[in-house]
Amino acid sequence: MAKITLSNLRHSYLPNPSGPADYALKEIDLDWQDGGAYALLGPSGCGKSTLLNIISGLLVPSEGRILFDDRDVTDLPPDQRNIAQVFQFPVIYDTMTVRENLAFPLRNRGVDEARIAARVSEIAAMLEVEEMLDTRASHLSPDNKQKISMGRGLVRDDVNVVMFDEPLTVIDPHLKWKLRSKLKELHQRVKATMIYVTHDQTEALTFADQVVVMQEGEVVQIGTPVELFERPQHTFVGHFIGSPGMNVLPAEEHGGGARFEGRHVALEGAVVGQGGTTQIGVRPEFVSLADAGLPARVRKVSDVGRHAVVEAMVGDTPVKAIVEGELPEQGAEVHLAFRPSHTRLYRDGWLSTEKEGSAAQ
Amino acid sequence: MKTENQRAWFFVLPVLLLVAFNALVPIMTVVNYSVQETFGNNVFFWQGLDWFEQILRSDRFQAALGRQFLFTFLILIIEIPLGIIIALSMPKKGMWVPVCLVLMALPMLIPWNVVGAMWNIFTLPKIGLLGYFMNDVLGISYDMTQNPFAAWVTIIVMDVWHWTSLVVLLSYAGLVSIPDAYYQAAKIDGASPWKVFRYIQLPKMKTVLTIAILLRFMDSFNIYTEPFVLTGGGPGNSTTLLSIDLVKIALGQFDLGPAAAMSLIYFAITLLVSWLFYTLMTKDDAK
């Protein structure tokens, strides 16, 4: 178990990077607390797997250091870092039984057989795979294979961190949920630091205590799932998290509030900074149909079960609202109201309004 | 509703005729010869299984069969490990990949009789480069036309030169299909290079290796052209492999009956050993 510090980390896959565009990772400074459950969330190609491989030692960063409990491990190979990694596709040793698979990392490190047997049965019980211990691993279903790859990571009691690289990609939807709660349970039992890489917000938000959102090689926001949802620091976070994502609407500053499509919109708090391109961000959850407000015309109504997503045109800008109960007709003239406490101004993508009072959150 | 009629036969019939024409009829002809004796003029006498008995009991057949097994055993035990080692040391990506692949494929593109002729000229004492080098530069007596041991070394080296590439290319195809994650996981699990080979690379190459071993077994067991061109089965009978012997009996002595019986035995052995190989190598997959 250890605290992991990434300091001034940069990485480029090119031998001679010239501009920021050549870097897959730009300036990462992060602390992962001992025993935390983290998710690394971002779209494909944002650098999250690169970051993961740097932590595990499969990649050496172009610049910067990685510290495990203040010990510099930047130049150590993976097997000396005491980390475990679970990959996108289950990696199992086909010719071995499940038991041999689980024992493999321990045998390679010369642990004595009695200790191995004890650890293997402990982990097998935790993963609920005891009855398949003597089956050939190649005969297992994908979700059990993935469990075994997890088990190989957890079997060592000296692991500093267990990393998951989109581990549920090949798992059937109905088993995904089961494995995910298994993971959460495992985290509570083994208390190891866990980092979970995914592009699926549901996986990230249900697994992690802290979510690190990445975009184009940069960390955009670190926060609890609630923080990410309630107060996105960047329009990207607002848009990426949520279903549908936050409405990001072109607007100008206007007397302590904002002006959108010629109408005044109230914001959560005072505006800070100046200049740049400004937008307002408001989640569809906080947009409602009202008697007065922004006039709009309903363009599309999609019923998603529990509620409906209404897309309405305010002038030339589409705005999404989540509506429960009675639904408007397509083409109907409606009025939209934004809840001021959740309407924020973004300047060049970054949040630039102050938090509403101390009562909020 | 399912309509039942015999129309499907019309779809199968052309294939059946074709197979009958190019496989069944010729094989049955051989079977036919193998149980009869002829003195020409298209007069045949029923002989029963006499030819089979005579062949199986003959020293000549047993010696040729022994040589055949020895040859196949030696080339397999050299070509398979060598092919795997070469495949393992080939680059996985980059500009050298196509270069290596083309170099590897070259020997297989050369016609078999040309391979025999090349190696004949190459190894002849005095005029051949290798023959000259061994005898006159190194002073090692090497003459595959006189010395049975030298002849054996030459046909084996020639086969290794000609066919190891097949094992290399098949193994290489198996190797490059292994996802990087396996190597990364092994690194994290602290596996030694030997364990990576034993538990990742070898199991992943198993299917293609099975094919490689089967192909090399069948080809080498039926080999004719190259040793025939190189040594003609000599010196003496020392490199007379089964097929060379068979051709001697059938076309040299025109003993159609014994030759037919011998080819059926030959065929049965090839089939049996291939089946054994295949069953043994794939038996783990069943359970």
C-alpha cells in the first residue's frame, strides 16, 4: 500500500516532441492517496491508458517523476514496483488451471508453497471462484476469466496499487453490474489503492471515490462523483458526464448575469475574470418547462423511461431539458426556466462564477 | 413446412464425379493391382494378400522404412525447434519485417528438383563450393557420392535449408497474434523469459505448430525429388528412402503388384502416423 505521487509528468511517443500537440500527456501533477478508489475517466485517446502504463512501469515517461511513498520508482521495471494491472481483455495462462493461474505471481517471486495455498484459497473465496479452482482456465467464460486476472493482481499482499484498464469491455451487460459491485466490495476488503480507467461514466462514478477527468492529455477536474455532476469545472466535464450532458450555450456577460439569445439569464454567483469566449452551462436536470422564461419551440421529445428528454430551440440554439410528467407536443411553443443555483458561466471552457452563498452544497 | 425430395443429389453429383475421376478410380486401380500378378499382355492372376505379406517381410522394405523414419525424425527434431527460435528472434514490427519475411519465403519458392541440383553442385568435391571448401581448405574428407554419412548429412542439411522457413512463417504468424497485454501481464507477474515462452508463446503457437509438424511430417515422409536428384538413393542404398524405393520397384523393375501393395502400405503408414500426431497434439483441447 502506498501513496502515489506523479510530479510534472509529461510523455510523448515521438522521439523529439516540439509542440504541446506532440505530447500524449501534458503536465500531470497528481497525488493518489493510499487506499483510495480512483477512476480515470475520459474519451478514447485522451491519454488515460498512457498514464496508467506509466504508473505500472510499462512505459517510461519523457519527463517527470513517479513516487511511491516518496520513493522514486520512475526507472523501475513493472515487476519491481509491486503493482497489479487488469487489462481490457482478460489475460489468463491458458494451459494452467485456475489455481495455478492465481499462484503464478507468487511462485515467480519464490513465496513458499504453504503461504501460496493460503493466499490462493483466500482470494478464490473472495472472488467466489472456489469451485472452478481445478478447471483449466481456458474453459472459463469471459467474466470468470476477468475475475481470475483480477485475482492474480490481488493475490500478492504487497501490491501498492491495483490498476484496471477498462476491464469490463468484453463482459456481457448483465454481468458488468455484478463484477462492478464485486470490485467495489473487494476494494473495501483489501484496502488497496485502486485506479480504474474507463470511458464509461457509469463505471467511473459507481466505482470511485474520486474521479479524475482527462481530456487531450490533461487533467480537467478531480472530484467526487457528486462534485463532477453538480459543479463541473470545465464545459468538457459537464458535457462528458451526465446523460444527456450539460447544455453549453453561447452567451455574453450582462450585468452580473449573462445574456443568451437576447434574454437575461441569472447565474449562481458573481462572475470572475474577464475577456475570452463565454458560455453558460446548465444541466438538463435543472432546465424546466415554465409559464414564463425563455421562449422556445420543441424540436424533439425522447422518452427514455423514467423521464423524457425534451430538446427545444431557443432562437437557433438547441437546449435540452429533462421533464417528468406531462410532455409537450413536438412543435409546441414553450417557455424554459434555468435554475439559477445551477446555471454557471464558463470562460474559455473554464468555470468562472463563484459558488452561490455558503449554503450551497 | 419442409419439402422432402431427392433434388439435393444433383448438387452433390458433379463433385462426386470429379472426386471419383481423380481420386477414387486411381486408388482403386492401385488396390486392384495390389492383389494380382501380371506377366504382360493384360493377363492377370489373383494373388490375394501375398504381395502385402511379401513386402512387409522383405528386408529391403524394412530397411527403406527405417531410413524413412530416421530421416523424418531428424528433420523434425531440427526444423521445429530451429523454426521456433528463428521466429522468436524475428522483429515484430518495423521496416525489417517484410525483409525477413521475403528472405524466409525464398527457399520455398525454388522448385524441388532445382534444390536437389543446387545442392548437388554445391557439395560435389572438387567442383562444388562446399565440397571444395571442406576437402581442400579444411581438410575434412567430405564426399556425399562415396560416403553414406556425408550423404545423410547433406540431405538433412538440404531439407533444413529448404523447409525450416515453413515452420518459421507459421510460428511467426502465431507469435504476432499474441496481444501485447499478455507480455505486459507477464512482466507485472514477474515471469521469467522462459516462463513467458512456456506459458504464453508456446500455447498460443500450438495450433500453428500442430499444422507445421503435420505438414513437415507428411512432406518429409513422402519426399522424393530432392534426394533423388542429389544422391539418387546412394551411395549404395544408404539414402534410398521409401518413395525412391517405390519408384525403383514400380518403374525400374515394373513389378506392378508389389509396387501397388507397397504404395498402399506407405499410404496407410502416413495416414496412421498423421492421425496419431494430430490426436496426441490436440487431445488437451477436448478437456
